[in-house]
Amino acid sequence: MIMKTEFWPVFWKEMIKFFRFKSLFFTTLVQPALWMAFFGTAMSSNFDRLNVLYSIPSGVGQVGYLTFMGAGVIAMTALFTSLYGGMTLIYDKNFGLMKEMIASPMQRSQIILGLGLSGITKGFIQAIIIMVFGTLFLGVDFFSQQNLPGIVCSVLGILLFVGTFSLGFIFLSSGIALRLETHEGMQGIMTVLSMPLFFVSNALYPADAFPAVLKALSVINPLTYLVNGIRYFAIGNDFYALGKHYIYTTEIVSWSYAALLIFTLCTFVFAMDSINNVSVT
Amino acid sequence: MERAIITVRNLEHRFGDLQAVDDISFEVLQGEIFSFLGPNGAGKSTTINLLTTLMKVQKGEAIVAGHNVATDSRSVRRSIGIVFQNEVLDRDLTVRETLEFHGMIYQVPREKRREIIEDLLEIVDLGSKRNVRTKYLSGGMKRRLEIARGLMTRPKILFLDEPTIGLDPQTRLKIWEHIREINDSGTTIFLTTHYMDEADNLSDRIAIIDNGKIIVTETPDNLKQSLGRDVIRINTGDNRAATSLLKNNSHDLSISRSDDGITLITEKDGSSVLPSILNLLNGAGIDLLNVDVKKPTLDEVFVHYTGREIRDEPTDKVQPRPRPHRRR
Ligand SMILES: Nc1ncnc2c1ncn2[C@@H]1O[C@H](COP(=O)(O)OP(=O)(O)O)[C@@H](O)[C@H]1O
Ligand SMILES: [Mg+2]
């Protein structure tokens, strides 16, 4: 019970600031909207033209590019938001704000847990907005042939994946932030991390045709597993996209979730070690 | 017999080769204002960091509010409030949110938080600023907010690390007033400062600290009286010659020369000593340029015990804080 309430203030403070800076909140939503509106619509007119080249067996759904990448955009947004979520710790550390918490009876680990919960919440809000915005205005074809209870279950499934993934990356970025001195260093590392993570995944295109090295990298990339989960719940377990036949068996989806869990556990250990060793005096 | 609320025995702290705190022992009595007076780098903040459990004790022992800082840090933390030397405020939170957050991390129940916040805003005169973000407060308001925050948890002891550093004289007076009020309501205060007037005005007892060592611990009055009754400052045409002349001929004076004149400390009434000094100087043909007789101040006390003056020079610890804008 005490464990539960102790990190609440950290979460409370993060959310106050998240909603206080409307422009910040807005920017994090504009990015996915722009990706879908421009990259998505532009590419779908190209890719969808090629679909006639592939013969698709009857009875299996053919999915447009926008719908295919919509899942990737949700994943991308979760990645960027949570990767930058730890940045706040650099300020807290450099400007001494962390002293207030470190000197209180609250355990240090609660700082990380509170930040993690705020990361999950931000990820949820953004994922839901993208799903609503994409399906209503951009023609993303999610949850087709699902009835209302089915859609609710699918959305919950997507949030489970997004939440676990966001937690993993906020732990990772918190752990890194606590070990760095400068904000510029953090910015550099985030840039170096985020681009490869994003492009060496199946977010925008199938990863199967990658050269061997990239393919290996995509296998250890948590983003790949998040995208698997989102596509399974949003599109279905058997569909064609970009000429590729996608089959998501229960085993594949379970393994994808397990991979995310393992990733999150590792980054949790890393973040805890960082906070327990940080010096604030 | 008054009870000690802080007991420190043979406390030491090293940063590599640097002995920042060097075998200090002292007691702070319940209900008093106790000050550490010393120049920058003396070891004041390090001592506070040790007593507030922000740093691990390397050597020695400290009992704060009945709990050992090394073995029972959580209980110590529950009993104390801290105002750090550097400003520690989240600039994006409002005054009320700042206090609210602090109450929350100490698990003060919601209703009680509201009540205490209203009280404290009243005490530090920030009621009209409750919904203003801290970045829009003046330096003095920020310091008052930090003091109020230190009191959010109704601590037995409030630690104040250089509470008026860098503030203008009027704001300092106001903060002194708040500190006295807080002390009057029963909170023991441990204060560090490098301002003589601050230590003199506020403290029940002062410990002069230099190079990590406590040199003397006394009440301000006793410290001043320990020097003698009067201080005579003179300036002559030849201070060097005058100093040696006086040293050879006046045995009941303590004499020291600095750039701005000669300081003579006497056990007798200053005005009764002056004629003989004038005669001596006259006889040697040294012109007397000016004379000033006064009671000893803490400045002279400090020079007497440490052999130097405190200068209000900025060090690496007291730089203005950079203010980058925040983004995520
Ligand atoms: N984290 C640290 N690492 C190394 N040296 C330090 C550290 N903190 C303080 N010092 C040194 O310890 C000495 C005492 O510092 P401090 O306690 O901050 O003095 P004060 O608060 O009296 O100005 C100074 O010489 C200072 O440079
Ligand atoms: Mg200091």
C-alpha cells in the first residue's frame, strides 16, 4: 500500500507539467499526424499501385499502406515520447531539484516508478488520439470487421503493448540521464538511438527483405515487437500488406510481448542501479 | 538543564585528499538558534549534508532529533526540514503546487496539507502569490517559499544553509524576522552563514568554523566580551613605526596592523587609554590622522580567532545559476 502511494507525487508533478505546456503536448501529437498525412498518404499511392502485381488468395484481407504504417506511427510516437521522458531527470539533477526528493523519507526508487507511470500515461493518451484521429480523418482502416466488445479488447491489447514498451524506454532514458552530466550529451545519445531504432524495425516496411545485419538488428529491436502487437490487435492475425503475407499466430504475439517484458525488466534494473548511485551533493 | 537535540562527536569528512570536515564535536540545544559562521569552503554545507543524511558519514557520529544519521536516516529525515544553499525550486510549478508536492512526498494527509499550506503562506507573506509559478518570483520570495517548504512537515529542526545569500538588505531583514518567528514557535534552527551581522543578530550560540575545524563556540555577547572591553582604531602618518612603538611600550594592549590602520584592543575603558597613546606617538613625532573607539564587533572576534577577515568573495559554490529554458 505504501509502495503504491509513495511514487504518486512524482507522477502528479510530471502530469501537471505535461498538461501545462500545451505546446509541448501538441507537438508530440503533430509529429505522428504529419507522418501519416504526408509520408503515409504519399507512399500509399505508390505502394497500393503495386498491389496489382501480387496475386492474393481470396478470403485473405488486403491492407492499404496507410493502415499498415498507422501501427508503426503509434509505435514511433511511444518510442520518441518515452525516450525523451528521462530528460527531465538531467534538469532535476543539475539544478538540484532531485535533492528535495533524495533528502525526503521517500525511497529513491519511487522517483523512477513515478516517472515510469507518467511515461505510460503519456503513451496511452497519444496512442488513443492517433487511433481516433487516424481512423476518423485519415482513412486508417483499424479494427475492421470487429464488433464493439472486440474493439475494446483490441484497444486494451494495444495499450498493454504500448504501456510495457513505454515503461521500458522511460527506464532506459532515465538510467542514461542519471549517468550523464549535460543536456547536450543526452540529446546526442537520444538522436543516435532513436533513428536506428525507428528505421531498423518493421514500423514503415516489412523487415524480412533487410540485409542480414539489419535483419539481425531488427530482431533485437523492441520496436519490432511493439509493432507486431499493435498490428495483431489493430489489423488482424492474417492479412496481406506490401505484397507480404502476414500471419500472427498466438505464439508470435505472446513471444513479442514476452520480449518487451524482458526488455523492460532489464532497463528497470539499469534505472534502479542508476538512481541508487546518483550523487546530488 | 537544557536538552541537546543534535549531538555531534568527532565528525570527519574527506573528499579525496581534502579534509572538508575535520574532527568536529558540538551540541545544539533544543529550541535555540545555532549558527556555523565561517568563510566559503570552511565545511559548513558538508556538515549540513552529513547531518541531513544527504552524505554518508565516513567517521564520527551524529545524533539528530534522537536518531543516528548513519543507521536511522529515514527517522532523521522525518524530523527535519532543510533549506539548501542553492535555490531548489521547480520553476514550472506554482507556489501552492511546490508546497503541495513537498507535503505529498512526506505523506502529509491531504486535508492537513491544505491547512498547513494556508498557515505557511500567511507566515511568509506569499498568500497573494499562491498561483504564481516560481520562475516569476523575486529572489526574496523564492527564499521565503523555500523556508515555508522546509516547514511543511512541521520539523523539530530546520536546517538553513546560508539563508540570505545574495539577497538585498531589506529582504534579509524580512527573512531574519521569519526565522525568529519560526524559532519562537518552538523549532530549533541550525543555520550556516558567512555574514557576521546575520550570525550576530540571529544566533543564541555561534560556532566559528574554519578549514573544517570548530575554533570556538559561544554566545555572541561572550565572544565579543572575550576580546576585551573596547576596540581603538587609529591611523597614523607611519603605521609601521607606530605599531612597533606601541608594542614596545603598552603592555596591556593587543595590537594588530592591517592595510586600513592599527587595531588596539584593551581591557580598560578606551577613552582612558587614549591620552597615553597620544603622548607616545607625539614623543616619537608620528602624526595621528584619525581615531575611533568602539565596542568589539563580531568582525574583530573573527579576525582574532582565525587570523583573517571574511571577505564576501564569490566562489565556485555561489555562482549565479544558469537559466536554460526547459523542453522535453
Ligand atoms: N562534492 C565535493 N567534492 C569535492 N570537494 C568538495 C565537494 N563539496 C565540497 N567540497 C570541498 O569541501 C570544502 C568544504 O566545502 P563546503 O562544505 O561546501 O564549504 P562551505 O559550505 O563552508 O562554503 C571546500 O574546499 C569544497 O571545495
Ligand atoms: Mg556552503
